[in-house]
Amino acid sequence: MAASPVGSPVHYPWYRKEDTDAFFALFQNNIANFVIIAITMLGMGFPASIVFGQVLPGAAVAVMVGNFYYAWSAARLARKENRADVTALSYGISTPVMFVFLFGVLLPAKQLTGDAELAWKVAVAACFISGAIEAAISLIGRWVQRHLPRAAMLGAVAGVALTFIAGEMLFKTLEMPVIGLLVLAIIIVGLVARVAMPLRLPTSLFAIVVGTAMAYLIGDAGGERFSDAFTHLGFYPLLPNLAWFEGLGMLFTGMMAVLTVVLPITLYNAIETMNNVEAMEAAGDKYDVRECQAVDGTGTMIGALFGGVFPTTVYIATVGAKWMGAGRGYSLLNGAVYALATMFGLIAALAAIIPVSVVAPILVFVGMSMIATAFQSNDTRYYPAVALAMLPYFANYVMTRFGRAAEETVADISSGIVPLGQGAMFMAILIGAMTVSVIDHQFRRAAAFAGVAAGFSFVGLMHAPALALSWPRRGRRPRRPCRVGDPERTRGAPWRAPPLVLRQGPAPGPGPRPLPLSRHQYRPGYRRRPRSRRPARTRPPLRCRPRLRCRSHLRHPTRTRP
């Protein structure tokens, strides 16, 4: 939509029909994370009172605050640019960050303390620190965005979209092939081909209604789903607590190792926000990356004040909402629905009633739109950089899906899968930036990005399971290669220089023999200097031929007498 003339401001509606499609896409993705959180924490031994009474309400508060703020930010941008086609940024819990906090913070804290409540408090403190770090990173967010090529950032986003969103949701679609493929066909016809649905219903709503009805009619969704859906209904008020303050003391006294997980995943979260804001700018809506990172950090800290343990970020599905033509209504509706659903325990009920195969095709479309935006927003000569930046996430997807047994499971395929998947976001951005610099013949810039990648690898942000410095081991000097071909030399024995031979061939005649060199003088090109300019008294004076023009025979100890 073109901007209106000056003096006639456009009307930016609170809600439009396209917001319904975007709401179901964002709601389903967030609710899938919430259900995974609930099932995983209950399986770890956390009581339902903490999971449904503290963790999920705290996460809902963070989601509500962020969505409401970004809806207001979209209205501000619409007034500034006098446009009505502005789309609000999506906000939620990042899936990779969620898994890291589940198995890298909550599970170790539970194993170390043996108490579910203490482990929850430690995780809340770690979440609060993560939000504070991301808010501090926002001070340099704009500078980083200016110096990182767009192809590198969008290529990293496309890698996430291809593996964790479009790829995995396509697998979920085929779990009920009859229903999933039908819903996928409706999504392609309505959202890709832009064909109107019956009764002018939003495409996503029409697909969910048809798919859910068919699932129950043909019996793919069993009747026991209803009984499981209403198990945890109740009232869980959204109240702040001091768990974060109590957890700080335990975190800095006996669980400092947890912070080695928090720092790199917070950097990952900040870069993910920057990538998604860059993707929205490529789609037509320019937001301030510093403001977005500060809001993400603040929202994470507010969620921790209410008991949440998962950092939030600008959601990766924002470009899909832009393609759907959404405004700010879907963001407002998402925040309000999550607040009400967690207060009354409806999260598990909604997740149980609607089969995953019904909503998964919507997320397949979201991933498709993100991949298409990554290529359409860059010049054709940068396509190799975009494609190369997508590849590390294949390794990251395999690694995260196999969990702790990933290294043993994929060892027969390649030993490089796990190192490549560790720190995949940094790897994707840096290798994409190096490729863009080489394409532009900016080799010094490419070398600078390579140096940054080496530094990240040195401290453990890439190619390492944890944050640690890669110092060489102290002790015996490394074994040098044998230069004299001694097969009897034992492994690890100190290397000794072979005896120096200045003359090769037959033994010299009756003249003076060469003087041996000391050990520190054994180096290529060394030339012995005389100890004094006069010959020693114990030796007879020697005369050299005049044509040699040498001061002393000591400079040429291998020469014979004239």
C-alpha cells in the first residue's frame, strides 16, 4: 500500500481479517513450545504446581508484555511512515533457546540440588541474568547490524526456517497424511495462490476447522484426547515472586557452571533478534534493532519476576505474518489469549484438542516464506553466501534431535556433524559474512571475520560443547618430527639435535679440521665469528692467498694452508 499524501493520515486498524491467519500461526508455534515445556518438566520430576502455577504463567507474562509493546511499536511506525500495511513483530520463546534452558540449566540444577523448587529458583535467576545481558548487548546492536552483511544474517534465519520450522513441521504433517496433506493443500491454495476461502473465512481458520473435524470423523484423533485436555484446569494467578532473588545467591555460590551455558545462549538470542529484525526490514518494515533487543531483555526479566525460566525474543515467524498481510491485531490477540489460557490452565486443553498435524502445515508455509525472503532480499550474486549460511543448521538439527547421544549416533556418518552444529548461529553468520566479503573482493574484511570466528572457537562459542578457553596443555614440550630417521626413538622422548657435519664427502686431508659448533649455534645460515681479531698464540700464523682478501684464517676454518 502506498503512503498517503501529507495531511491525510491513513487509518491503521486495530484488527483485520488477515490477523486471524497470523494469530493461528504464532499461537500454534508458541503453544507447541508451552506443551513441550510442560511435558518435559513434568518428566524431570517438577511438580505440577511449579509447572502450571509458576513457569507457564511467567512465560505468558513475558509473551504478553512483548506482544503488547510491539503492537504499539507497529502503530508508531505506521504513523511515522503514514502507512497502513505495517506488521507488528512476533514475540515468543525461541525453540533452540528453550531446549538449552531445559537440558542445560533446569536438568543440571535439578541433578545438583536434588530439589525441584531449588532448581526452579536457580533457573529463574539464570533467566533474569540472561535478560539483563541481552538488554546490555542492545547498546551495540545497531553497530553490529551495520557491519554484518544482510545475506549472512538472512541465510542463518533461512537455515533455521528450513530445518526447525518447515522441515520438522512437514514431518509432523505426514504423521496423519490424509489430514495433513489436505490442510497443506488448503494453505497453499489460500496463502500462496491467494484464492478466497468459502464464506470469506481466513485461510488458517478454515484449514484448522476442516482438519480438526476430519481428524475426529475418521478416528485419527482418539476420544481420550478430551479426557486428557481438562486434567489441569484451574486458576493460576499471575503474581510476582522473589524466586529470582533467592536463586541468585545459589547461582553465584555453588552453580557458577550454569553461567557458562547462559552467556553463549544469550548471545545467540540477541543475534536471532537482530536477524529477524533484519528480515522484517527486507520485507518492508524497518524497526530499531537496539530497541528490539532491549525490549526482549526487559520482557525476559519481567517474565522471571513472575517465575518464568525461558528467555523470549522477536519471533522468527514475523516474515510469515507479513506475507499474510497481518497488522497489529494478531499480536494483541496473542498476548491476551496466552494470559487468559495460562491463568485458567487452558494451554494443555487447547494443545490436546487440536492435533499437531492440523496446524503443522501453517508453520510449513511460515518456513517457506522465510526462505523465499532470504533469497529475494539479496542480489543474485550473493545467493551462494545465503545457501552456505543455511548449511550449519542441518548439523545443529541432527545434533539437537539426538540429544546427548548425538556424537555416538552420528559417528558413522561424519565426525564433523557435532562440532559444526555447536554454535551453528555464529558459524552460519560468520561463514556467510566471509563469503559475501570474498564475493565483493574485500579480502581484508573476510580475514577479519575469519579472525572473529577463530576467537569464538577459542573461547568455546563455536565447535565446543561448553564455554572454555582452548589453552595448550602444560608439561613436556610437543614431540618434534625425527630429522635423522631414528626408528628406535621412544614416543614422547625429548628431541636432540643430530651432530653437525660441515663437510660432506671424503675425510679432509692433513690440514686443520672444522671446529664444532655449540648447540645454540645450530641453525641454518649461521656463520661462526672469531673470538678475537688476532690468531691465538698457540697456533702458528697462517697466510691466505691475497685474492681471498680475508683478515684471518679463523673466518674460514675449513680452508687449507696455501
